[in-house]
Amino acid sequence: MAAAHLREFEFEVAEGETLEVTVPSWRVDVTLEDDLVEEVARAHGYDRIPDAPLETRGVYAVRGEGERLLARAREAMRARGLSEAWTSSLLSGREAGDAARLLGQDETRLVRLRNPMSREGEVLRPNPVAGLLRACAHNLRLGQGAVRLFEIGTGFLARGDDLPEETAMLAALVAGPRYAHAHDAAQQEVDFADARGLWDAWLLEMNVDTPEWRAYSGAGWKPGASAEVAATTSRIGWAGTLGQPLLGAWDIEVPVHLFVVLLDALSAPAAPSALVLPGRFPPARRDLAFFVPESTTHRQLERTLAGAAGTWLSSIELFDVYAGPGTPQGMKSLAFALQFQHPERTLTESEVQAIQDQMVAAVAKDCGGRLRER
């Protein structure tokens, strides 16, 4: 393009009118239209140019539903006092097999590398449990007494010749003393009831409506100390205490309580919870214990009690399970803390006693149990 052409400019100043501008030959620095506009603005005065809002449409990133779910899950675990761990996705064959059997996953679907760099990293993890146990063992070896860890990661399982099936999971574990720092050297270690309190609080914050804890038995769990967690009719996870044979493979000698959740099962948005105002009148409190057959779950007994009590039962909470001396053969004791409350007046002693009698009768009829008198 000729230099002379770069020195001539044409502007539209009004509808149908144009203005031709020729730059003097000695202003060799004005070669573009933008240069000429800058010269006019400078001669006119920058301070005399009025402000004008920019007519732009900003573009910004928006988190998807899955990303928001992961952020909520992460913050809810941190709020429970757990630290996040990032572990390797590659395991040994033994670790991958143990982790798969723990959740009932098919070992034949483990994804094995064709050219692994070491035997410790020859299989893609089916779930994040093995990595967490590695981290737990490492912390215990370094003298860390109380271990509280969680990880959000992906589990991999083969599906024919296609790419592996990927499942988003959250795994969490607690081990060691109940408190990280305590002056009492004889303080108790965290038990399953403590761990379940953490898991229940996490599920509540994740808007899981009335999770159900079902009996579950799988390789690697301590017998009688594991459960399957479900919401409505869908399984969402597993929880329990790990068996010592499994922990021994990682050189862990203290009890470890584990919680694993399928995050995809939580992806459906929860319905907004209704606001429940506290009652104006004081509740009546009762603690009742029942002998029931060993096969009866606390959830079955809880539903029986709630159904018999009616709308005046404001809360029910299991606080004790006992199966030691003094328990009838083939039975166990379940104790509940109950609260009764009327929305418009204070309940009388006779009304509370009548409800209690209905509950005792329902337990005898539906569960084959009886009230524990002492």
C-alpha cells in the first residue's frame, strides 16, 4: 500500500456527509486512523471528552452442577474437621483387589497397565480407599495420633474394549484418639458411633433426605460393623469399621472407620426443606429400651415406634445398643431418647403414658420385642 494513501483519511460526520482529512507531510508519525483520532482528542482536550459507558457483554465462566456438587462435598468434609488428601490413581494388584472387594466391585474389571513402571503402580484404582489407607499408615508411622482424612477422586473399572468406566467418589476415614489434643492420656479412641455422627452430619449438609443405614457384609469389613447407606431406593455409599486382616496389609494397628459415597448418586438437586419453627410448649422426654431379636435393625424399630406414637412424637434418637450379660438369648437391647410435644398446649403425664403404651404394644406385635424394665 502506498505511503500517500496511508496519509489520507475519510470520516462519516453525519448521515450522507463525509469529511476528508489529509495529514501534513511533516507529521510522519500519523500513519493510522487511530493516530489521527488521538491527535484530535489531544488538541480538543482529554478533560473535555465526556464519559461514555462501554457497550460490551462480559464473558465469564460458570460452574456446572457437577463442579458445584464437588465444592459442596469438599467444604462439608472440611467443616467436619477432616483434611483433604490427594493420592495416586495407580495401585499394586493386591491393593486394588482389596479395595474392590471392600465395595463388592468385580475384580475381573480392574484396569491393568500394559507397561507399568513398577509393581506398586500396575492397576488403576477402582476406588480411592487404598490411597487413603496408604496416607493413614504414613501419618501413623510419623507419630500422628488422630488421623482424619478424605479424598474426592475417580474410580476406574474396565468395560470391554472401550475406555474405562469412571465413577466419581468421596472416601473418608477417621482413626486414633477421639480428640487430637487432650490432657487425659487414657482418652478413648474414636468408635463407629463417633464416625457415624460425622457421616450423618455430612449427609445432612449435602441435603440427603433421611438416609437409611442397611446391614451390609463384604470382604475387608469388621464382622457386624458395616452398613450400606441408601436414600429412598438408591444406594449411595458404604460405611463401617475395617477388619484387622485388611488393615494389617497396610501395617495399621488401630481401628479405622471408613465412609465411601457415590457422588453421582447425589447429583440430583434436593428439594428445598420446609421451615420448622420450635414449639411454644416444653416437650416431654422419655428414654425407653427394648429387647428385640438380633435380626431387628434399629431402623425397623424406629419406624415401628414412630408409627405408633403419631404426630406428637417430635424426635427419636438411638443412643445405646447392648448385647451383653442380662440380655435374653438371641436378643439385643436398643435404647431410644424420645421427645413428645403438642403444638398448642403442654402434654399431660397420662397422655404421654398412653402414647408410650401404644409404642410398647406395637413393638411386641411388629418386632417380637418387649420393653426393657431395668
